[in-house]
Amino acid sequence: MWRKIDTFSLRLRLIIGIAALSALGNGGIAMWTSWKMQQLLIDSHKQNIEHIAARFPHDVELYSEMMSPVTGLQKAINNLTTTNIFLWVKNPEQKVIAKSITSDSVSNARLAELMSLAEMPIKPQVHQISQHYFVLCGDSLQVQGKMLGKLFVVQDITREQTMFLTMVRSVGIASFLVIVVISGAIALYIYRSLQPLRQLNQMTAVISAADLPEAQLSVDNAPSEVKELAQTFNMLLSRLSQSWEQERQFVSNVSHELRTPLTIVHGYLQSVLRRPHNLTETQIEALETAASEAEHTIRLLEDLLDLARADSGYLHFHIESYILNDLVAEVVAMAEQYSERAIKIEADIDSIQVKADHNRLKQVLLNLIDNAIKYSEPGTPILLKINQQEQEAIIQVCDRGYGIPLQHQSRIFERFYRVDESRHHATGGAGLGLSIVKTLVEGMGGKVSVRSRLGEGSIFTVVLPSN
């Protein structure tokens, strides 16, 4: 599922988009939850500190009417002091004139540390001091119009703040896990939702020209849009099949209609050339050129007819078992006669069995030898290697010619495909020879391949069943 990630795929874009929206939504909920928890746990303490700072001057005035100002000040502080709330007052000279009195030594130590602070915010704020959290607030203290100094109010909220931070962390972790789970669920859902499209792609990828007449795409349990796409593909395949059939029929008809008159023309030309007594040298040369071109065109039409028959399923093979060594020797003798090139045979076994059509295999080997002769220098040798491995007969046609560039090797068996760097009209090739070879070899149940390097030559390998 995740073996290969395409950064431009629809699946990845949908996952990223929905995961981003999910992250934004969960992040917003987490922030709102944190804000509400802060209001519930922290802001109430801030409001309490503000209330104490606001009512403290009034309490001091009340107590001062009944007792001395210093005693009234201390009395007011004692009434507001709790286990978590501490107050003290500093005069303008920064000396403590009244403070909370606690019996807890730990609280006294914290109070002493807090009183060492010179300034505090007017509005309550949360500060961390020595692994503890406090809400701090400081404001000037006026009683009966007289400035007594500065009031400091502190509340220990370590428990609440720790709880708040723990909950924020928990909410953050939970949000992250939710995003991961949602993203995984979304990825799985999108993967399954796009499965019909992948099936459609896989089915279209294996359709060949031979499959066009019967090719039909069908996707089960697919959304309506995918089914409509499959129907559109089927209509397209039907039109392609009709066009392909018309093209094959046209090639077959044209090849058949042209071959007969060209054969007659070639026969007349050969007949005239056999009696050249009344011809000038220029006329003889022209007639030889015409005869050569006619022969070349006839071979081209025969190749086209063979391909048309193979496409239509009318190319029949007479498969039989015989000795490959004898056939190779016969083909090499024929090739040496018309090419005047030395062709060597290497056989690891004296008697190699092959199961194939005798005439078709001869045509295959002649085509490969002709190809090797055309695309190698006259002085270089052509080598045929034959061998047998298990249930297969192996034939290799080797040359030391120009070689085939790597980018062309996968296409040289296509019809009319020619390698521009080494193939030109002077060679006489039309780009059908290797296509014929591939068609015939596969029709006999074998396979053909090529291995080549520039400047070192090429090796064409034909593998056929041996029994």
C-alpha cells in the first residue's frame, strides 16, 4: 500500500488535505478546551486575588477605627490569610510593616522568598518560583487618604496549575493521536475508494491490439462515476478495434492486390535482362535497378501479408520435431551463397532437437543473418551458436557490427521501427524484418531477445521448445 509514494497522486493529495483539515479542527478544539480549563482552574483564582486587593483597604479602615492602624493592618491581613493566600505590606522605604503569619515552616520559607520580590504586576498574573506556581498582584495601599505603602497579595496555585498543565498535555497528546488515527482511517478509506480506479488502470494496461475485439472493462461494486468511466473506455476500445480491423484489412488487401502485378512486372524485367543483346549499357543498368526495387517491394508486401495473417489468426504453423543442426547448416549455406560472407557455426551438441515449423524457422534465421550482414562491416565474421538447455533449444546470431543504442533495444521488434543512427535506405531495410522474426518465433511458442553494445556488435537470441 505504501510501497511507492507518488507526490502527484490524487490519493496523497486527498489524504494531506483531509488530514490538514482534521488537524486544524482538532487543534481548534484543543485550544478551546485549554482556554476553558484555564478559566475554570486559573482565572477564578485571579479574580479572587483582585477581589482581596480591592477590599483590603476597606477592611483596614474598619479595623483602624477600633484599634491602632498597625494593629488594624495586621488584623486585616490575618483575616484574609489562608494556607494558600499570603499578604504583606511594605512601606515606601521597602520595609515590611505587616505580613501573613503561618505556623507552617514550609509556608514561611515560601513567604520569605516571595517577599524578596521588589515589584509585582498590578493585574494578577501567574509566575513560577522554585517549582511552584503563584498568582501575584501588587498595588498601592491608601487608608483614610494616607499612603501606607504597597500591598502584595499572593496565592499558591501549584496544585491547580500542575493539574492544568497536565490536562493541556493530555489534550495535546490526545489530539495528536486522534489526528493520527483519523489520518490512518482516511488513508485506508481513500485507498479502498480508489481501488476501482486502480482495477480499471490494471485492466487497460494489459490490453493489446489482439485483445481489442473482445476487450471489455467491468468493475464490480464501483461508484457510478467509475462505472460510467468504464463504459466510456469500452466505447473507446470498440472504436479502436474497428479502426484496427479496418487498418489490418486495408494492409492485407493492398499487399495482396499489389503483389501479383509486381510479380508479373519483376518477371518481365528478368526476362528482358536474360536477353540483353539489343540493350545499351544504360538501359541494362536501369532495368536491373527496376528489377531490384520490384524484388524489394515484393518482399516487403510478403512481410506485410505475413503480419496481416498473424494479426487475423490465419498464419498457420506446421510444428514438428527435427534436428536443429541440419537446418542451421542449410540456412548458413544459403546465406553464404547470396552474401559472400563467412558465417561460422558453433554447436555444443552434435544433435540438438527443436520443435518448430521448418520453413518459418528458416525464414527467422535468414532474417537475423541478413540483419547481421547489413549492419556490420564486410570483413567482420557472423557467428551462429546453437545449444540445448533442459527443454529448450537456443540459437544465437552474433555480429561485430555497429551495435544498437540502449534506448532503441526495447523497440527494434516494433513494426517499421528503425534505428536512425545505423539504418538507412541504402541497407534496403523497411523496419519489418525483426517484427516478422518476433511474430514467427512467438507463433512457434518461443521468444526472441537482443543484447547489444555500441561498437561491439549485437547478439539476437531465439529460444524454442525442444520437445
